[in-house]
Amino acid sequence: MTLRWRIVALVAAATCAAAAAVGVLVHHASRDRELSQARDGARTTLDRAAVGYARTGGVQGSGAVLDAPGLPGNLRRLVEKGHQGTEFTTGPGGPAMWAARPADDQVLSVRLDMSTAMRDIGALDTNIILAGLMTTAVVLPLGVLTAERMSRRLRLAAATARRIAAGDLDARISPATRPHDEIAEISGAVDSMAAALQERLLDEQRFTADVAHELRTPLMGLVTAAELLPPGEAAGYVRDRVRVLSTLVEDLLEISRLDAGAEEADLSPCPLAPVLEEAIAGTGLTARLRTGAAGGTEGRDAMAGEAGGQDVANGPKVWTDPRRLTRIVANLVVNAHRHGREPVEVTVAADGRTVAVRDHGTGFPDDLLEKGPQRFRTGVRERGRGHGLGLTIAVGQAQVIGAALEFGNAPDGGAVATLRLPEEPEEPEEPERPEEPARPDEHLRS
């Protein structure tokens, strides 16, 4: 049950409880008052009858009766002991108030009929119930509106928090200032937290970008100096390390541009197979490329670099940025070789828009599957070494081109990265222009 309906149920229960409590109190107060008045009236009538009986020896016209047959047994026994008293009964004759006292060897009693008073109390109870229902009918919608407003504000705060967690650091609740409003305080605290988090992340992004830019200039000098070294094992090792450092700096610069939102995709329809072949060939690694036909049958099975002469221009086309798609697939293939085991397979699904890169290693670690790729974290040791930037860049570039990149593990072992490219947008049809009728003078000239 949601918070809104809990509040509504609480309001309804509180209203009904208050109405019931008031009804019970009013019922008992009214009944006690009627019984008290009837008891006083019966005693007064009994006293007058006793005076008349003492004077005349009779009770005619006094409203009293000697040895009444319907006198309650408890009251009769009380009088036989020499006392007087009253008792309320609800026997077959209807509700009544009895008063009795000794009169010589007899019992002098008075009976006051209370049917009318009890009916009035019953009518009062009915009116109280109706008033309680009417009060509930009025209060309940107000409670629903209040609960809906509170629930809507809380849902807005929760949705904003989820947007912040998803990476939208500009999301804010912007609550209206209200004194003594706990929800406004929570919303303000969420906004303050988001602003502080955004500032901290921006500082980290600026630091990463500044470090990468500062390293780029001396790195170019290192590259040039490494190329001037005489051939040898030491020179080869230096060139290799310089190349690794250069790749790391370029990756950091690319990540800083992705974080800053400075990357824009140049989308266009392009054949998918040539882009994948180019991406695989650019890695210098082997990968099995499988393209599926529309009916789901396997089309081609070629190694990277061996299908360049085949006619693939008529294959499926996708709406994407070829350069960024090449970067994504290349990073996935390199990651599969670096952290998994061969054979590495690049498969195009039957829809022509889904590309899966799979290796046959130990699979992605649980931490990556749960939280996604994180820079400078490669997961478990058996997944190999690296800086953890390749998958981060692939995810960022996928977001730029509007694609979805998902990570999982195959049932029979191995890591699977699935890239789902967006559908090509439909071009709006141009309205047909009506033909203009020829002018009469044109017919004459023709």
C-alpha cells in the first residue's frame, strides 16, 4: 500500500473513531439523563402516593399501585426488607422506570413508561451515525487531496534522486519555501546534496582534463625522443611504454569530453557490416564476424581483414555515427581479448541493429554487472589487467549515438556485451502540391 492510501486509510479510521467515540458519549449521556429524570419523577409520584395512602388508606388517582403484579423481583425483595428503591426494566411491557416502597404489609409502587424517551434516544443514535458518515464523506476527500499533494511531492523528490543517481547532476527539486515543512526540508537537502555532488564531480572532471592536457605536451616530446633512439631491446621497450602512456592520455581526454557533454554524434544511415569489419581490423586482433539474415539464418563467418573484398554494401544499414560505432566495437573487441579468452565473436542479430561481442573467458565480474563499468577498475584479477577505461568510453560513446550498451555473461561461460543501435527516424512525408490550373492565355499561345 502506498503512502497516499495509508494516509487516506488513517484519516478515515480516525474520523470514524472520533465519530464513534462522540456517538457513544452522547448516547450514554442522553440515556443517563433520561433515566435520572424518570427516576426523580417516579420517586416524586411515589412520595405523593404514600402521603395520600397514609391519609386515606387508598391510592386512587395517585398513579401508584399496591402489590403490582409486574413489579421486578429484585425491587420487591428490597421493599420487603423495609427499603425503598427504583429500577429500570425493559420487559414485555416496554421500557419503564419503577419506584417502590413499603405500605403497611403491602408494596406501594409507581411505573413510569419510558418508551417515548427510549425512542428519542434511538433516533438520536441514528442521527449521530448519519452525522458521522457525513463528516467522513466531507473529511475523506480533503484527506485524499492532502495525501495526494504530499505523495506527489515525495514522488518528485524520489524521481529527482533517481535522475541524479542516473547521472543527471542538473536535476533539482526546487521546493517552495514553507515554514515547518518537513518535505520541503527533505527536498532542500536533496538539492544541496546534488549541488555538492555536482561540484565535486566537476572538480574531478576538470582535474582529469587538466592533467591529460598537461601531460600531452611532454608526452609528444617523449614520443619524438623514443623514435630517435637507436634500434634495440631497450628502445623497443621504451617505445611500447610511451605508446601505452599516449593511449592512456588520449583515453583520459576522451573521457573528459564525454563527461563534459562536448561530444556530438554525426548520425547518418550506413551499412553495418563494413563498419564492424573496419573496427575489428583496426584492433589488429582476430574476431569472428557473424551477420544474420532477416530470417535469422547465419549469413557470413569471416575473420577480421579477410572479408574486405566481399560485397557487403547491400547488408543491413543502421542510423548511427560510423566513427563512434567503430570506436565502441573496437574497445569491446580489445576488452574481450585482454580480459577474456579466444575465440572472440562479433554477432549481428536478425534485426540488423543489435551487435553482440562475446569472449569465452570467465565472464564479467558481478560488480561490473551490477554497477556498470568504472574507470580505473577492471574487476577481478582473473579478468586481466588494464586501466578500466575502454568499457567506460564505450558506454559514453553509446550514449552519444543514442544506443544502449548492456553487459552480461553467457550461460555456457564468457562475457557478452550487447549494443542496441537506435532505429532510423522516419522522414516526414512532404505534402503534395496541387497543380496550378493553366491560364487561358497560355492555351491561346500554344
